[in-house]
Amino acid sequence: MYDEDADEIRELCLNFFPFDNSIQVIDAKKGKNLVKRVQLPTLKVEMLQVGNIVNIFSKLLHIVDCAPATHKKLFHNVQSTFALIKPVPASLHGKIITFIMKNGFRIVRMKNGKISKDFAMEMYQHLAGSNMLPIIIDYITTGEVIGLELVAPNAVTKWKECLGDTDPLTAKPGTLRRLYGENKVKNIAHGCSSVQEAVNMLDLFFGYENGLPRIQFRATVKDCTCCIIKPHVIIDGNVGAILERIAVSKTFYISAIAMFSVKLQNAQEFFEVYKGVLPEYEATCIHLAEGKCVALEVKCNDPKLNCVCEFRKLCGPRDPELCRQLYPDSLRALYGKNIVHNAVHCTDLPEDGEQEVEYFFKLLANS
């Protein structure tokens, strides 16, 4: 934990008791309890992954390690794999992501982009010499794709099983390709065949070279508004549902999407306009920093519309309870819990849309 008063990192021990959802925080070096055992209903077992940040009574703890028994319980055979959503209609993106999360995968990295022929050749090197290869390469490089890092026990094998056979017609019922695929080329998504292949593809898609991302972020930072899907929505598995709601509105389209981990100081800087204005300012900053969030650059299909103002209508007022009474179909009414955990942040002022998108897709993306 970062101790602001002492300006130092403090090593603590967090004990979690799943049978009554209680926690205890110990400063082992000083041999004293910082938090005596108390129930914390908001904390869930799936939030206790190494690398995650958890909110313990408004203090952010970065989980860096765990006891061997805990590791065996929570991380047995846990792997990362690379998944690529091929150039498909945007209306399917939400459905695919919902499918992924319902099948037990955690999404820990995600962004849209365009891939080169060299990248596609690396991804399909197992098809070298096949007559299908030029057709697949041409298709996969013509439109935008979404790359994801998926984490689960035996993730590589599990993702291949969830995808189903290459041909949607012969894929098992309930698999992703059987549900949404058209043919062997337009079969929705790609998966890796080995852990090493997954490691290589994750580096190629999400890695950096000379300080720049190998696959560029797609934000144009022009005629847009910013939407941030908050950490609690990701934990609840509702990211796909929100993407679907945006797509079916017919008014908007998502031009850029990426997953970010936001430091507390960045959250405070991003929300600085609300400091001293909103009583929930501090809690809102803490929530944005306590887990992964998904940033969207959203545009209007009709360029005559004011994108910021129109998208605010889709989101609804800041308070989800008010939304449920007045705008029951709004994003915050459907997926918000309270004024802090209100599903999404959206740009308030028309002149701030481009600035907020730039903060995530230019500043944070390259920091």
C-alpha cells in the first residue's frame, strides 16, 4: 500500500476468510493489526488475483504475492491466452465478450486495432502452403479486430474448445463459431494452440517497441465523446451488455476501445473538474483505480448531432436510482448500483469530449 503521509510503500498482509467474507489487514513488520477482522461484503474471491488492486475501506492495496496454499486454490493451472475477434459487425462485439466472460475467462487486456500482413502471417503460420492462407490474410487485415488477453485455468485449451471447429457448420452447438460464424474464413475469432504461441502473440499485439505500441490505438480524438466502463461492471461481467446497448442504439458507434489500469493520481487528475463540486469525488477516484476499466471513444453516426450531449442521454443521470425512476433503459439504470458504482463515466461538457478521450488513448496509453 502506498502511504501518502509517509510517502512510502508499506508491505502488508491481507487475510481473507471466504466463509463469512471477512478480512484482516496486518502490518507484519510492526506486528500489529491495521484492520481488525471485519466483514467486507464488496470483496469477492475473484478480485484477489495477484496483480489486482483491492479497495479496503478506501485504501488501495496492490496484491503482489500470496501463500502457497492460496496460490494452489486460486491459481491452479491458470494461464493466459491470446484471442482475436475478427472483422465482424460491431453488433456482435458485445455478444462475443459476454460469451467469453460467461465461460469463466477474465479479460485482463483488450483493445481494437488493425493488423499488418506480417502479423497475420505470424498468427496463421500453421497454414503455410495452404490455398486458404491468402484468403484468410486478406480478410483479417481488411477491417478492425479486437485483441484480448484471456485468463483462466488451462486457458489455451479452454478457449479453443469454446471457439469450436474451424468450420461453423461442424462446430458443436453452443460454441462461439457455431453461434455466430458464417464460414471457415469468417468464423468470428482466433485462438492459439500452445502457451508459447499465446505468449508470442500477446507480445506482438499488446507489446511496445521503441516506446510505441506495436498495434496502434485507434482513437481519432475528433468529433467524439468519452465513455469509461467502471471496474465493478467488469467484475460483474456486464461489459458486453453495455457494448451491445451502445451498438443497438443505432445512434452511436465505438471507434476505439481499450482496457486500462488507472493509478489513483491519474484518476484524481482525470476527475479534477469534480473536486470540490461532487461529494463523491474521492470515492469516485478510488473506484476507478481499484480495478481494470474499459475506455471507449464514441462517435455519432449522424455528424450533425452533438455526440457528447446525445451520449449522456443514453447513460442517464449520475444517480442510478434516479435513472431507474426516470430513464429505466439508460446504462446507469440497468448496470449502476449507486452514485459511485454507476456503471459508466461519460463526458459532461461538449468541449471536453476530445480532451477526455485523449487523456486515455494518448496520455495513459503511452505512459
